[in-house]
Amino acid sequence: MNTRDKVQNWKNQKVLVIGEALVDKYIFGYADRISPDAPVPSIKVEEDETYLGAIGLVLKFIKSLGGIPEICTIVGNDYEGDFFLKKIKELQIDSSGIIVDDSINTPQVTRIKAMNQHLLRLETDY
């Protein structure tokens, strides 16, 4: 049995995914000068994109292969948590296994890229 046949067997199989909810954000721009405040590039932001990260990616991949992902995670009652829940619903994944907790923040990783260079990675955590 080849890999393609094995993947076909995954269709309609339930897969429980337990893990960390995370939001990935990318900021793209260009650097045309050095900041007057510090010896760092001054980035002119051209575009930013926000995605599901961590467990969200796994759920998305399971769904794309025909599986039925079931989620168990926790998010904060914040913008990132709302974004995560919205994207899960857009993927038509049952969100009943997601706990919303007022006492935590949903983690976000922000990557700043300019002129094909990864300049900075900012992380927020629970």
C-alpha cells in the first residue's frame, strides 16, 4: 500500500488533538534607514498577516487530509483567543473542546521581516 492509499484511509477518521493554541503574525516591510533612536533598521510596514499556529495548524492539516479533528485546548478571553475561535469555526471544526479562560492570555508569535530577512521575533505567552 502506497502513501496515497494510506492517506485515503484517514478519511472520516476522528483525531483528538491536545495542545497549545497559538496565533502567528507576520509583519512584512522594508528598511530604508537606520532609526535615529537606536542603531536598528527602521521598518516601513507594507503588509501584515495573521494565522492559526501550533495546534491550529495540526487541525487544519488533519481536516485537509479528510480527517475529523477534535480539539482540546485553552485560550484567553482576548483578541487572539477570539481570532483563534473564529478561524476554527471557519474551518468548520467543533470548538466545544476549547476552554476560554479570563486569567490567561492567548500566546502570539510575531515575526518581523524586511527585504527577505527575518529581523525580529516577538513572543507573548500565557
